[in-house]
Amino acid sequence: MTTKIEWAEESWNPVTGCTQCSPGCDHCYAKRMAHRLKGRYGYPKDDPFRVTFHWNRLDMPLRWKKSRRVFVCSMSDLFHDDVSFDFINRALFFAYQSYKQKHIFIFLTKRPEKMSAALDNWRRCNALELLPKNWHIGVTVCNQKEADAKIPILLQIPVAVRFISFEPLLSRINAAQYAAKLDWAIIGCESGPKRRHTDIEWIEDLKDTFVIYNKPVFIKQAEINGKVVKVPKIDGKEWNQYPERGEGWQHK
């Protein structure tokens, strides 16, 4: 399905449903949406946000003929504890086999340990030194504690594009020690009912940190004058930058 998420063009959800594992999960948009759709579109009626596998969606990237920027599991986490390595491998297989379509696959998780293990297993099984260059691998962090715990794990994954989603940004984060080794930063405040405050200065500080190292920044949304503004102008411009597409990715 197409997506309204500003930094992607398409979402691919072979898995839906999740469980809370971070302060950033408190007001999860995916959980709210799953409950609105319960009993429909593959969301269980009794427990709509239960981790659910959608085998019929695995080959969707092969059906898309036009190149797309694809957010993998916008309604879940592919690397959730309840998702087996076998199912993860199947999803990665279809992402890999769609190389002719030249999609960009954006893998984002709150569980970097599971992601690192799964990607390392898949890479070794396919005899690759690096993961495909059209795979953008990222973690979500909402505060300094998460940044210091998760980013070092991400930096060990052998891939061309590593990124951080600082969303929802719930406190000031000092990312200076990491920015030079990362390839993209997505930054945003929380939205929706009961949203928590994000100081615009926290967003500006992160933006400036990555700009110093000439790294692309995408400011997805910010709270300005009490309202959430999508892709706001900050310092006179919209920050909607992307990393390079990663042409020439490996394929056997």
C-alpha cells in the first residue's frame, strides 16, 4: 500500500502487530490504526495488534514495476521477538530478488540486537561481504539512553547506508560521536492524541550535528507554535534530504 509517511513512497507489511519496548512506543500510531481496522485487512478482530504474518504479501515488491522507496513493516517490526528467523529470511529473500525493480528498502527497528543477528545470518548464508546497497538499515531512538545503547550496534552492521530515526524525539540527544559514521538522520516530534512535547531546539541541535558532517537530514515534523507541522521550514528551508540511492548493489 502507499504510505503517508513523508520519507517513503510505499509501505510493505509482511508482518503486522507489535509490543511496546521503548518510551517512544507509548502513543504508537500503528497500534491506533490496527484497532481502527480490527477484523479487516488482516488485523485480527480479537487482538488487532497481535504479531501476525501475511504470507501473501511477501512477494509484493516483485509486483511493483516502478522503483519505489519502501518502508518495511510500517505497522510492525520485522525484527520483533515473535518473528522467526525463517520468516525474516523469506522477507529478505524477496527484497533481494526484486533488484531489477531498483527499489530502496528502508528497514527500521527498535530491536537492533535481533536485527544485527538476522542480517548477519542472512548475509553469511548468501556469501556476501556487505548487505545489498539498496537496503537502508536504521534504528529508532527517542532519548540519549537509547542512542548510546542502540547506535553502536547499528554501526557494526556491514551495509552502505545506516540511519537513525529520532522520532518521537523526547529529549535532547547529543549525537556528535556518531554522526560521522552514519549516513542519514530522520528527526521528528510526536504527533497524535496526548503527544509529548519536543523542543524545537532539540531538533535544530540534531540537524546541525549532521549538517557539520555533510550528512542528509529529513525533518519529518516539528511542533511550531503549538501545532505539528509536516516537513517544516527551519533556517529558511525544508529539510527533506535522502541518502544516495545505492546504485550497483550486489547481486549474485
